[in-house]
Amino acid sequence: MTTHASIETNIPGPKASELLERRHQIVPNAVSYGIPTFAAKADGAKVTDVDGNTFIDFAGAIGTINVGHCHPTVTKALHDQVDQYIHTGFNVMMYEPYIELAEKLAALAPGSHDKKVLLQNSGAEAVENAVKVARKYTGRQAVVTFENAFHGRTLMTMSMTSKVKPYKFGFGPFAPEVYKAPFPYPYRKPREMTEEAYTNFMIEEFKKFLLTEVAPETIAAVVMEPVQGEGGFIVPEQRFVQAVKALCEEHGILFVADEIQTGFGRTGKYFAIDHYDVTPDLITVSKSLGAGTPISGVIGRSEIMDAAGAGELGGTYSGNPLGCRAALAAIEVIENEGLNDRALHIGEVVKDRFNRLSEDLDCIGEVRGLGAMVAVEIVEDRETKAPDKPLTQKIIAEAQHAGLLVLGAGLYGNVIRFLMPLVITDEELDEGLSILEKAMKNCYTPQHA
């Protein structure tokens, strides 16, 4: 049987060790890294490092590579664009790829209303601009996000993010008029509560939040990840999302879906919010939109997007032609290769594998997800549900050194998340899951053995 992961040296190997030393001399320690080696080549769902070690990729550059590394459709689009022009600045001389991508995103986004699209560079920049647009349109200042949320590392998006360490600690003061609402975490609901009762409770908690924390008539926008990413791939119940949207409509608040990690096939649809039968007023997009190139956007109702005046939105590199062409190619790949359906299949395979493994390993607290956005929560035991961050880190490290790129997540740092390219083959997927399964079995010692 062909093996796809191949580890030929220690990690880091000799070439990576030399680069790592140079990295420590010149790059701030605050710029973290998942595995101590350096890429030399990537293709599909595999990455080869400078020492010739090949890894199966379950991280996808933190969810940016849904269509795979160096997909030929994407690389051809980039080469063709480079031969024409690299950048003219859309605010100086416009170019067709920006218009073409905006039209495509408006057509794909939920809702039959007229839409307009603003293109930017990064996910955080998209969220910042969604806030600007919402404030301009409503004339209000307050912004509501949720517990466990992650929206970025800039001042505004850091303020909107929930986790203190490592994202906010020591970086204050933060942007004003940002409020955190309670968000469902079904795995950690009170034991005596049914799922229905818990959802009812969380809806009432959100209503109470609007009485105790911030007045609805001062809120410009509620910003929600349809599945919380960095927070641990937490999937809210449909009724909760619909209830929040209904309250937004009641009080004239804009509902913003942050689809930066959840979009473009990851959950089995172009936009995860489509699973909830909710139409947002604004949607932020990035990551896998650009297939690895820096691009982001805000998609919104035309009347909302037009509230700002000339020159009030934009940026030097916003909607760069290379990013636009890569994004158009990525969408073409998703359509032509049926990657939304592929994501549903991958998700079922991953969940089935770890649900079966949980029968033997009490450290697997929960396997959850939507489409191929799947996570495993690691605990000391299923009775206490106590988060086990050290075990999670140990499992990830062992898996990486065996040839699997994989990431952690979660408020407690005890979640293993899966963001493999959706073009991964069944054989690569199975081998990667086997590597992780073996790492779990090797690292876990039952509490009451």
C-alpha cells in the first residue's frame, strides 16, 4: 500500500534546523509556529519540507486551502494575471477581476436582495470594514460579538475576540463599545438540561443580555461565526441563530455572519449560514476564498453598503488582481469538482472514525462539526469533562512528527480541529486519520487503569 506521509529525518531536520536558528534571530518570538520545519513544496493535501519530509495536511494553512495546495486551475489563473499586470490600485485605475469576483460573490451569497461587495486583504480587515459599514448605516456605535469568538488581531477585531491569552493579554486598552454575549456550548451544558431546554435557556440569556449589558437601540451590529473556529468548532443549534437574527430585525440591528473560516465549502455549503435558514445583512469572507492568496471581502445589502461616502472605504492593496483571479479560480474548482458534497463526505468519515475510537478512549469527550469542519474535544475523562490541554498538545506533537499537520483550538486549548483540503484523496484521508488515531492511543493513559 502506498504511504503518503514520509518522515526521513528528525523534525526539524538539518536544513530546517539552520533555518530555525535564523528565524529565531530575526523573527519576533510572538510569531508562533505549529511545527519546527519549513515548507519546500506543496501539492493537493500534502506538504514537503526542506529536508524532504512529506506531511499529510489536516491544517490547510488554518483553513485557507479548501481547494488544495497549488491547484492547477488556481496557479494557471495567477500566472496569466502576472503576465498582464500585478496591481494598479483599484482606487487609481480599476480592473475587471475585482468586478467579476464581486458579481460572483453576490450571486453565491444567500438572499434574493440586491447586494454589493467590498474587497479587502485579510479576514480581520473584512470584519473591521463590516463594523464601519454597519455603524455608518445605522448611526449607532455598539458592536456585539460572542463568548469564544475569534475575529482577528487588529485593535477592533482583537476587541471583538473573546479569548484573552494569547490574543489580548497586555495589548489593551481595547476599542470601546464592544460587548460579548453568551453563546451556546452544547457539550458543556448542565447535565440535567435537555438540548431543547438548553437552547431555550441560551435564547433567554441573549434577551437578558440586551437588558443588562447594552441597549438594543445603540447596537449597530451583531457579529456571529456560524461555527466558532478558534473557539473550538462549536456549532450552535439552528433555533438559537434564528432567534438572534429575529431579535436583530426587531431592534434594527444588522446581523453579520463571519464566514472567514466557515466559507467556501468547508461545511458542505458555500456559506455555513445557509445551514441555519438565516439571511445575513452582511457577510465577511476570506481564507479559502483566495486559495492561499491574501484577499477578503464584505458582501452586503446594497443600501447598507452604499451608506458610506466616496473614499471612506478601500485600501492600497484591497482586492488585488492576483487575489481576485485566484478567488475566481477557487470558486470554479469548488463548482467543477463538487467540493461542497465532498466536504459532507469527509465530515462523515472523520466523525465516524473518532466516534468509534471514543468507545475505547475515554479522553475523547465529543466529536462534533458541520460538514468537514470537524473537531475532537480532549478531556481527562468523559465523566468530569475536565479539559486536558497537555494531552492535546502531546497528541498533536506526536502526530506532527509522524507526518500529519494538525492544529489545536478551543477556549481551553483542548480541541483538535480538522481543516484538511477538500481535494484530499480517500487514501490520504485514511492515512492521516490513522496517524492521529495512533498518536491518541500512544499518548493517552486511562485515569483509572
